[in-house]
Amino acid sequence: MSPRIQRAILSVTDKTGLPEFARKLAALGVEIVSTGGTAKLLRDSGIKVKDVSELTGFPEMLDGRVKTLHPKVHGGILHRRDDPKHAAAIAEHGIAPIDMVVVNLYAFEKTAVKPGVKFEELIENIDIGGPSMIRSAAKNFHDVTVVTSPEDYDAIAEEMSRSGGALSHETKWHLAQKAFATTAAYDSAIASTLERISADSFQLQPETTAFPPSLRFTFQKKLDLRYGENPHQKAAMYSDGSSAGVANATQLQGKELSYNNIVDLQAAWDLAQEFDEPGFNDSFCAIIKHTNPCGAATGKTLAEAYKRALECDPVSAFGGVIGVNRPIDAEAAEEMHKLFLEVIAAPGFDEAAKAKFATKKNLRLVEVTDPRSPGRIRPGAAETAWPNWVLKNISGGILVQDADIRPLQDADLKVVTKRAPTPEETRALLFAWKICKHVKSNAIVYARDGQTVGVGAGQMSRVDAAKLGAMKAQLPLTGTVAASDAFFPFPDGVEEIAKAGATAIIQPGGSQRDPEVIAAADHLGLAMLFTGVRHFRH
């Protein structure tokens, strides 16, 4: 165990829990040194505080830019207690040891996302003294404790109380590791933001204009997984530190999530969010197997949506992952309880639903609170607002692209056949289009209004996807519509869809043989919409 902590310097931007922590330190005989607004807060809370200027003999200056950048601060932190030369040096210069540094940094990331933020405000929110003290303390972790997060206050105070005011080497090393990660993330956020500022105008450019010249990622490990996609692969899940998305969801019950569970859970959640747009009042349920929807449907109630989704392919649904756009109630839970499922992802579960699912101890219930979270990757630290990106590993590097979240607009739709789709066909086509976007390419989806009927996923040719979708159908195909994620290179795919019994098709168009494909649809009496938007999913 290290010696007792006798003096601490406290200088924080996030003041959450600080008075309570400082009061516990003072009760253990720790002298509190502080700066500016932090010192005022502590005094207002009835805690005895020494100003840093009393420690240094030098006033804060330059609008607070210089207050802790002083030898009597950094000498007090950095000197090695077991080095006689260091001890002699600080004694000669009247430097008091500082045994604990409690610092968190200017809110640069929050400033950077403010609409219309000025360059000058960004620059003034780049912390200099804070990172310097953090790094000094973390470097000298053998002798100095560095605290960068309010979430650690309680555990530190408890350990000090048990040990008479000291902390173990293990605790100090853990805090030092966290400190270096904090400054790395902070510098990364600054660098990523400043790269978006042009030298001629000093204006922050919108993040969507271009990809930055370098990428910096900061994630914290959320949990170790038993294994990866296969048992011989190791795996872990990391969080961006926000409260958003699948990585930050709350698991309410069930076995630990596996790598494949999480991948399927993300696919289910992404698809469910397609049906959480303003003005859409119906419930929606997707049943996912191996990232593909084996059934998806809307309903007036969630129970109805689930039952309609299950009708599409009840065999494949066994062991599936469910994603829904509404909190799960008792009626939906009653229906879902009848099938073996791996995971259910929802915005919430009412108490009756939780009670029903509690009898299935292994079933994972996951509450995802973020309303829209399609596979997001953000460089820098968690507060930095960047676009939704998708990353893919390649040998020697990565590929980066925007997430495929472009909504279909009315202006995109173009009737290209002699016959326009009926209103009922149009509703079914738009539903099928949303589902098809989430099916592995090549993809063909047969559907009725609000219900998938057959899903042809991941085929090497589009005509085979059309055949597979029809082959998988458990419900009648006559009178359905079909969606294709990309154009038809030949008329044979259209002919196969017509043979299955579908009456209308929605597809991007753009093939050199579009005239032949349209002619085939006209000959077969099909209506066809072009969207001008492709949704490949590799």
C-alpha cells in the first residue's frame, strides 16, 4: 500500500459529485487545493480550500489560460518520492508534494457540436493545463493518484477510508491507464475537429462534406465475448461511450450475448428503425436469421405484427432474433413466448412482458434506447457528432462509407411500365423496398401490404434470388409484389417474378437493358416502379 494521500489538487469542468468527494477527502485529512470555479463551488459547499495561487505564489493570469502551468504544481506532482535528488530539489525550492490530481477537461467536444460555433470559442475550449496535470500525474503513478472521471469518486473514497487514506498500486495504475486514454481521446477529438477548419476562412466545415485525411477512434471495452463468429475466434464488444445504439443497450435478462447475437441484433434493430419514422403509427416486427429477415410485418398491434412476420417463414424463425419498433406488451410477449428465440430487441418491455419472458431464463431481452442507430462509427471521443459511417476491414487498412440511410422520396419514384401500380400495390411495393434494403445482395423480396411472403437473399445471380424467394414462400404468392435491391441485368428475373404470381415490381433501374426489362414487364402485365436508388448489402 502507498503512503497516505495528504494533498490533492482539484480542477474540473464536470463538477458532478465533486463536493461530496472533496468532503470525503477532507474528512480523511487531505488538504484541498483548487482553481477558479471549482474552488468557488467547494467553498460554497462549506469545504476548506487553498487557491492554487497560494501554492505557487503566482496569480492566475491571461483570462485563466495560465494557472496550473507552474513548477510548484508540476514539481509537486512529478518528483519521485524515492529519489533523494528529487526530494532535495523540491525542498530547496519550497515545493509542496501533490499526491492526488482530480481533473477533467474543458468541454471541447460539446463545444464543437454547437450549431454555428465560432473558431475562437473552439480554440478557447482547448484545455492546456488540465491535460498537462493529468499526464504528469499519470506518468508518476507510483506516487500520485490521477482521477479523471466522477464515476471513480465513490470507489476511491471507499478504498481510502478502509486503508487510512491510501490507495493501492493496482488502483493507481488502473487510474493512470484511464488517464492516458482520456487525454488521447481528447487530443483525437481536437485533431479530428480542427481538420475540418479551412485556413482561409477559419470556419468549421460540415462533417458531411468529406472524409477527414486521418481517422482516430476511441472506444471503451464494454464486455469480453465467449468467442467470435466461430468458437476458435476471440471477440469483444466496444462502446463509443454514448448511451446510443446496440453497443450501449441494456440487457434485462438472459445468457450473455454472443458475437453472432450482437450482429443479428444490430440487423434487427436497423430494420425496425425503418418503421419508426414520424407519422407511422403501426407496430412492426422483424425476425432475423444470419442478418437476413426471414419474416417482417406491420400490424395494428405488436402481437399482430409478430404473428404476420412469423407466417412468412416459421421454420427459419426458430432460434431467430427479433427487432420491434414499439415497447413489447403482454399480448406480444404471449405470442413470442411460444417460439424458441435467441434475442428480442425493443425500445422497452412492460412489466407483464418481463414477467412472461422471465420463465425463459436463457432468452436475452435487450432494451435499446437510441431511437435511430444504424451501425454508427464515430472518430474522436464520444461527444463528437459525426455522420453515420460503416467500416469494413481490408488487408492493410479499412474501407469507410456513409451508412445506407437515404430515405426514398416521392420524387424518386418513376412509373416506367404502361400500367401504373394500384394504390394497394404501391403500399406493398414501398413496404417491400424497405425490407429489401436490409437483405443481403443479390436480394429479391416478395410481399403484400405490410407483410413479407418470400425472401431471396445472398444469391450470386438476381434470377436465382427471384427463384429462391418464391421457393421459400409459405404463403400464397399470387397477387404479391416484388422488390429488387439493384437493377435487373436481363429480363429473366422479371419473368421469374411474374411466374411466381407477383403483379408489380420496384427496382432501382439503370441497366443498359432497362428497355428490354420494361418491355418484358409490359408483356406480362406487370406494373414497375424505378427508384433510382440502389441498396447493395455485401
